[in-house]
Amino acid sequence: MVFIVFAPRLNGWLLGMGASPAVAEELVQEAFLRLVRHAGRLNDDTRVGA
């Protein structure tokens, strides 16, 4: 669910910062992979949105 909500926003932000579409897609994927890998470290009240 988090990916569906935040991926387009993150991708748009990266594109606005000048990333190419391919680089933006790769960075979005990496960000969410790291989120999943480290989800156990997050507090229960952690908000992943800005």
C-alpha cells in the first residue's frame, strides 16, 4: 500500500530534481527495497510520508 501511494510522488519529485526517467525509477525501487528491509527498525508510530 505504501508503495502505491508514495511511488508516483517520489518519482515525480525525482524527475523535478532533474533525474532521467530511468534513474528516477531505479531510485524509487531502491528506496522501497530499503524501506522493506529495514521496516523492523521503525517505531510503530513512524510516518513514512514527508
